[in-house]
Amino acid sequence: MTRTLTLTLLYLLGAGLAVHASVTSGQHDALGYALGFAALHALLLVAAIREWLAAEERRAIAAGAARLARLRARAEAEAEAIDGIARIELAAACCEMWWTSAGADHDAACGRDRWAA
Ligand SMILES: [Zn+2]
């Protein structure tokens, strides 16, 4: 922001000096110089406006990137929580058949089905 303000003020100062030089050149009947300084004045005004607009664009991009980073961090935290729940559930499973059958059946080697019966 400081850089933008400094550049904008410098461009505006240069534009003001160009206007002064243009008017002074016109007063001394140097029409070519007057037109040249007038063109320089217009160029510096355009540069000041572009610098200000570019700064607005940079601020918007930075705000969007920060919002995206927050969303990404939240999604990663949610994914870690889901992974944790899945690990707990897998650790509680007694056998693969029980896990794949949603708790309806057990492997023959699993001792749990004897407890349930
Ligand atoms: Zn089992």
C-alpha cells in the first residue's frame, strides 16, 4: 500500500510538473514543447490511475488467496477427522468379513460369531 501511494503521488507530481512545463512552453511560443509536455502530463495521469487500479487488483487477489487457504485448511482438518474415525472403526473391527458385511457376518476363524450366537 505504501509503495502504491508513493508511486501514485510521484506520478501525480510529475503530471503537475508536466502541466507547468507545458504552460510555460506555451507562454514562450514553443508549441512543440507545450504539446509534448501536455502528452507527458496525460501519460503520467494514466500511469497514476493504472497504479491505483493494479493495487486494488493485488488486494483482491491476496484476499481471495487467503480465503482459499482458510478453506483448504478447514478441508484438510475435516479429512483428518474422517480418517481418524475410520481408523478407530477399523481398529474395532474383529474380522474382514464383519467389516465388509457391515457387521452381519464373521470369518470362520473369527471367534466373535460364537459369542453372538
Ligand atoms: Zn468377526
